[in-house]
Amino acid sequence: MASYETSKLLGQVLSTECPSREILEHLTNKWSVLILRCLNEGVHRFSELKQRIEGISEKMLAQTLKILEQDGFILRTVYPVVPPKVEYQLTITGSQAAEKVMQLINWIERGLPEILEAKPKIE
């Protein structure tokens, strides 16, 4: 249920007051994109994500997962076992976001030779 103030700002991502800016920032940072890409394939545990995403620290992985969970893009399930078992999966909204992210990733990977060729050469 959006308030009147929020609904006035919908579609106004260029406005500093638009709440979509924060969501855009959360979804488009490097680590979020890579996490969404992994979770698009199915449920993963923290250690699996850490292993698959080269270069991500445990702190950054935990932080990014928490933000994506707070935004409603991923579901964190904790099982009452010892040692604790925690799994992450996409919500319906997260799946929709991951679909868009995958389109961008696929476009980049398909066009990589041309993209790299067009980059200015730094001497």
C-alpha cells in the first residue's frame, strides 16, 4: 500500500526524493547482480555463493544478502539444525529482477568482443 507521497514519485528515478533510486542502487551494484545471477539458478547456501562468486568477501556477501532480503528480492530460510543451515532463494519479485539482470548479463557476454574493441586504448 503506497502512500500518496510515494505514489506521486513513482517513475521519477531522476528525483532525489524517489524511493526507486535506493532500490536501483541495491539491484545494480556488482555484488547484487552476481548474487541474483547465482540465485536465478536455484537455492544456494552462503558457502556456495561465497565459493561461486570470486572475489567477494564474507562481509560483503552477508551485507548484500541482507539488503536484498530487506528489499524483498530474496528469501532467507534458517533450518533448526546443528550446525545451522541457511538457504537463500529468490522471491517472485527477485525472480523478476533476476530475469532483467540476466538479460543485461547475456547482452554483455554476447557483445563482449565489440564492447572491448570499442573501448579507448589507454597508453
